[in-house]
Amino acid sequence: MNTKNLLLIAICILYANLTFAQNDDDDTTTDLTNIQEFTPSKLLKKGQWDIKFFNSIYTQTERTDAGSTSVTIPRETFFTNTTEIYTGISENRRVNIGFIFQVRSNTFGGAGALDVLKFRDNATSRSGFTTIAPSIRVQPFKNVATFSFTSSVYLPIFADKANAPYLDKRSVFWETKFFYDKTFGQDKWQLFTQADFGFNFGEKASDANPNDSNIGERFANNSLFMPFAVFLSYFPSAESTIYVNTKQAFLIDLGNDFAQNSTSFGIGTKYQLTNVLNLEASFDKFVRGSNFQGLGQTFSIGLRALF
């Protein structure tokens, strides 16, 4: 089954769940809309489901050299689809479990940014179903409902191909994200913070066999990935929000002789289409970096279903 068919099946499953949930929820009312209540910090009630279908395209014609000086390169574009499925399992709303799936498509050598959506495999393009991650969300403190963490283990499930274009990191990636938000200004404003700690496991790139291994996909092995983000949101209405954000990320060398860091700024918006379905769109721009860090921009759009 090819990648296009996998995406089509995922969309059909999401649509079926949304239709069922919408019919089931028509007679219920709540004081808060989903985008107001279910921030990334807030966990689900027992029996609730959260399905997020998020797509992003990162494209770049600039990156840094081995330092922080910008250099021009032929366009490179990276598409990522991330599907997250969670459900609440505890009566006290403090534990959620789920899975994360990722599909990627990349193009190199100056191809147009939208060529990634063709999902080709050749000398300058590569695509495929790349990772699956079991995941758990926990609210550790009973009296702090807007502080939680999510811990996930990403397992690479794509084939290792020598002399092939880059597809994804060739490592088991254990990531824990910490979330906290604070609403203020008569519920019109919200400050959201996120801190991630991700460990990339695997052999050093220099130890891999170039005859049967993709060396480039091992660049992050034996490293600690630490991005930090702050979001400021404004709610013009109960069904909509707009936000600005800044992110600082560090890739810290733990034995693979490679480290990076970057800074980005972004804007975005969310809108509640129905009692179940939310729509999100965002734009991020990398403004600085170090050691072959891309200086491109990311365009994202996502659908989230809560029922």
C-alpha cells in the first residue's frame, strides 16, 4: 500500500469518527468551547477521544554554514503529516494514552515546494510512512490542571537505504514535553509555555556502514534535543483564537560529534468549526541558527477532533 492510499484511509477514518461524534454530541452543551478548554496542557476525561491530523511543509533556500553565516542552496522541501490519537483512561482526568503516526515526503535539488505532495521516490525525492510512537499524557499535580507532560517513544519503521535521499532520523527518539498555560484578562488572553527533552539513540554516523546505511539519517544519533517555546494567544470570540510564538531549540552532542541551535518566530490561528472539529493554521520562520541549520519557513494546517 503506497503513501497516498495510507493518507486517504486516514482521512476517511477521521471523517467517519467526526460524523459519528457530531451526531452523538448535538444535544450537549458546555460552558467553554474546545479551543478554550482543551489546551495542550489539559487532559481528556475518561472515554473522551482526541484525534489530530496535522500537516506541515517546511521549505528552505538558505541555511547556515558550519557557523552562523547564511548561504544560499537549491530549494529543499520537507512535508510531514503527524496523526495523533489519544483517549482518557482515568476517572480523575489525569492519565491519557495514545499513538502517534508520521508520514513524510522530501524533495531536494531545487524542486518546487509543492512537489513534495507528489510522494515520489527517486534520486532527488523520497517519501514513506516513517515512525510510530506509543504515547502517554500525565497531569502530575492534582491541583494544577494546566500543567502536564506527554512522553512518547518514536520508533523508525522505514527501510534503511544507502545512497538514498534523506527521509527521517534513523534513531529511536524518546521525547517528553512539558506544558503549562495561564489564562488571564477576563479569559481573553492566554500564555502557553512548552519545554521538550528528546533523546536520540543509535550508533554514531561515523560507525555506520556506508554500503548499506544512510549516513545522513544518523546525524542526530546520540544527542539531546531541547526546544523551548512560548505562545501568547488572544481570543476574539469563544470560537476563535490568534497567537504569536517564539521558539529556541538546541541539539546537544552526546557523542555523535554534531550540535545545532536555532531561533524561530511564528503566528497562527485556530477556529472551532463544529462542536467536535477545530481548524488550525500557522506560519513559522527560522531567523537564525548554527552549524548547517536551515533558515526556511514552515506552513502548517491541521484538523483536530474532540469527542
